[in-house]
Amino acid sequence: MKKLILSMALIGASSVAEAQAPARPAAAASAGDAAFGARMLGEASGEQIFTRVCAACHMQDAKGAEGAGRYPPLAGNQKLAIGAYPAMVVVKGLNGMPPIGTMLTDQQVADVVNYVRSHFGNKFKGAVKAEDVKAMR
Amino acid sequence: MNEPIMPMTKRDLLSMIGTAAGASAMYMAMSSMDQAKASDFKGPPKLEGDNKGASVLILGAGVAGMTAALELSRAGYKVQVLEYNDRVGGRSWTLQGGDTYTELGGATQTCQFAPGNYINPGPWRIPWHHHGLIHYCHELGVALEPFMQVNYNAYVHNTKAFGGKPQRYRHIQADFYGHVGELLAKSVNAGALAQTVSKEDGEILLEALRSWGALDRNMRYVKGAASSGRRGYDKEPGGGLSAVPEPSDPIDVQTLLRSGLWRSIGGNLQWDHLSTIFQPVGGMGQVAKGFERAVGHMVRKNSKVTAIHQDEKGVIVTYKDTKSGAVMKAAADYCLCTIPLPVLAQIEMNVSPELDAAIRAVPYSTSVKVGLEFKRRFWEQDDQIYGGITYTDLPMSQISYPSTRYGDKGPGVLLGCYVGGAAGYELTASTPAQRVEKVLEWGSQIHPQYRGEFMNGVSVAWHRVPFTLGCFGSWTEQTRAEHYKNLCKFDGRILLAGEHASYYGGWQEGGITSAIDAITRLHQRVIAG
């Protein structure tokens, strides 16, 4: 896993956001996320992480898509009822889904999970906390 | 010419180098997620002996599936292939003018390129040591031509070095070798290496450094004939009265080191990037066409596999005709499944828990390519860049110039973006029009001609590709140790093949060598009865 994270870290070293604001200093970040796209995602909110990363597969409307296989919708998905489940998926990955959480801080994982659980028609109760995520690493 | 960089702390420096790593590091991750090594292809398999009329159902008509179909049918097996797309080839694919591509989410692009222009959304290079793929190209009549990997006149670029001005690869390489050579020569002469290099060997080393680094008679890397012989002159040698060349100024060592641009050189010393590298004439889709000529009649297209069931008698695969919606079944004694793992993980299948876990253990990399068509080949006409790749810390990571039809006066297509990681996700999450716009914006910082010459663009974001749901299987040492053997071993009557079942992450050679390994084991089992 270490090797993967390192590779991803290098890939993510340059980013869309950085190019658009090249003067912006590198975001202060934990050691973990400094390793992956820190400049892009270091300060990103839950909404920004969703639109820049999650939406790549789950689509901007969170309704998912289907081809030979499918990306499940996050809108109206009862699997999000317990926040720990989507948090775990973000941290560990699932099937072909990469462990996106490797490029996020604990707080950011919580933020993006909480964002998805409270948007797109979702009104799930109970927020995920950074310490919940930390325990999943 | 070489603007000094602001004084920086060590932390800034490391941070900047990490940024400059973008291009080459992306490359390394794309191409050598696993240790690169020579293909173990030893020629086509010899499947001799009585196969007892056995049948094999192959799922997926990419290079792995079609290699298996070709060799199994030659050995007398009854072969049928099911393919999801309405074409064969899978990721061996070329987009050219008139082609339509609909990604997940529904965005449809129709490629507008002029005749003869194309991009390869997936694999685009065939290193000389990919013996299996080269074997089948030769056998199947797929013409190959050189792919220009390294172009010393292309650029290396860091937005935070040289005031953002792109540098010629030859300048960076020559100056890096030269300065390192000079520094090392100083160390030898100062006796700093006396513990490890004898006096005699030190003499040899000095001569080697002079040769390698283009040092002058005083073992210095300075402006002059030696250094300009590597990096090029400010005024090239001519004829007649204007013949005298003017040497160019090397970049000073501090600026060079801090620029981080030396990263790009290391990337091109990788085994995967060593000359000779080939590409099929007319695009990678020609590999698919070559296989199609040989085994196309065995392939049923537009067939979406929904279930794979095995018992002691054989394998039954349920699939849906994506045109008519009809649900159908195919049966065989064995099944060779090359379906990409993110798709396979969602297909109902009765296999061992070990194989099931392996199928679910491999995340797929993200990757985005954007092709841009311009009114003219300004990179050739204005910048004297003929093929090869420019590397940058901008999010698109690189620009690859066409390795064919040099000097053509018509519209030209270059690969304006090839990137994974965080920038890859963000581009994937964008619309096709937004991707092209962003890539134009970034590329204009290297080639100001972009805006004025732009005609049209097309993009493929691999996490939006309906038949793979990602670019290629991304193994780690840990997942390899835990799951790789389980992924590859016979499970009842089912065997997997594809780049994901190889040590060639993302390369077609992995598909071919895994297919040959799988059908060889299948055949051994059949003849053993």
C-alpha cells in the first residue's frame, strides 16, 4: 500500500487548482495528505472534493452511471444511512474504486462523506467525525 | 536568459521538486507500477496433444481474449468470444475523424479530426522488449513504425523555474550531465573518492567523466565547443562567410538543480522508454484489426455478460444483447474471462472466496487523454519539434507530438494531456468541453500558438469508459502478495487473463502473456483428462 500511496502522491503533485492559482502557497497539511495532491485537496471542502473527485465516477448529480458495470448512485442510496460505511469505502476503496481517502485528511474524509449524506436529496442523520475516520486508517 | 530563482528554504525546494516531478513521476506510475522486466514471451504456445474436442468460452475481445482465441482455435478447441462493445480490441483503440464515443454519464463526442489524424486513448507505445505483442503484430500484418519517445528538442517545463519559460530537453540534459561530471571530477581530483577509487581507476574515471559530461581540457563544463556540441549553439554552424558558430551558455548549476527539470531525464532512462519503441501505423486500433482478421468470426459483439455459472459439467454464461435487450446463454467446458476487474466484481459468479476477494482487491487507476487538432503543425514549423514528448508540471503533465507524417501541411493532432492522479480525477469529473478548454489554457503556457491554431479536441477519461470503469489494475506489493496467485489460478473451470493478471500493469504485453500462460495451463489440464 505504501508504494501505491507514494505513486499517487507523485501523480498528484501538480494539480488543476494549483495551475489556476500558481501563487498560492502549498497548503499546510498533515503528513499523510501532504503525500497526495496536497495543493489541490489540502484545503478542499467536502463539496469541492465531491465535485473534483467523487463526481468523476458517481457523476455531478450523484446518480451514478451504468455501462458494462455500474457506478452506484449516491443520491438516495440507503447504504449511506450509517456514515461509517461510506467513510470506510472512501478510506479503503471498494472493488475497482481506488482508496480515495489516501489523498485526504481524516477531516476531509468526514467532510465529503457528510456532504454527500446531506445533499442530493439525502437527509441522513449523524455526522461522521475525523476521529471516526482516523480509526479506520 | 536564465532568471535566478528566489532564495528558498529547503522545505520550499523539496516541495517544488515534488511538483516538478509531476510529468515523469506520472509516467513512472503509469508504466512501472510494477518492476519493469523483459517479457517472458517465448513464442506462441505449443498446445499439442488431444484436446478431446473441448470448448472454451472467452469473455472479452481485447488483446488477451483474442490472443487466447487465436491460439486455442489453432489447437482445435471450439472457441466463442463474447464482447460488450460493438467493436473488438478493448483498450487497443484509436479515435479518428467520424468516430463517436459515449462515456458514462452520457456525454457523446464525435471526433472531428481530419483524415489520417488520430489519438490512441489507451496504449500507444510498444517497447522493443514486448516480444509477444510484436510477434502478433508481425504475424497479423500490423505494420509498425517508430514511436518517438525522447526528443531532445522538445521541452521540459516547470512553472516555477526559469520564469515559467519552457526549456529545451537537450539543454537540461547536457547541462545536468556536464555539471555532475565536473563536480565528480573535482571530487576525484581532491582525493575525496580515494577510499573507494584507486589512483589508476580515478584516472579512468576522469576520462570517462570528460567524455560523458562534455568537459573541457581542464575538466570544466563551460561555454565552448564541447558543451555546445551537446546542448547546441546559439548560432548554428553554417557555410561560407557566415559559417562561424556561436557557442551557447550553459545554465548554472544552482539554477539547474533547483529547477527540478532533471526529473524528466530520469524518466526517459526507464526500461519501458528505451529505444526502439514502436507504434502501429494508423493507430493502436490496427492491433485490434489485425486480431479481428484472424479471430473476428468467433466474436459476438454487443454482448453484456451478467452471470457466470460453473458446475462439474461446464460453464454457463448469461449475457444480454445490448441492441435487442434479449437475454441469452452460452455454454462451454471452460471459461477464460478477461473482463476488467471493476466490471467483473459486479457480475454474479460462483467462484472460490479467494478468487472473489482477489477480483475485489485491485483498484483501477485513473487516466485522462485529450487529443487536440490544430490548423497546422506549429510545433514542427515554429519550434522544430518532430515527435517526442514535452514534460511539464502543469496538470496535463505532458504534450506528445505525432511520430508520423512529419512536414505535413494539413491539420495536425497532438496529445495535449496524459495524466492520472488528482488532476486526472478533476478532468474526469469535468465535461468533455471543459477538459479541452483546460488543456488549451495550460498548453498555451508552453505553446502560445494553441489558441490561434486550435480546431477541435476529443478526450477519454478512463474512469468514464463504460467497458472498463478505469484505466488499468493498480497492484501494490501487499495486494500482489495476498491476491495475485489467487487471481491467476484455475478456479473450477474458470481462468482469468488480462493486463490485471500480469506484472505489466496497463500494458498490452500483460494481456498477451497472461492469456498464453492461462491457456497453456488450461491445455495441460485438458490433455491430462
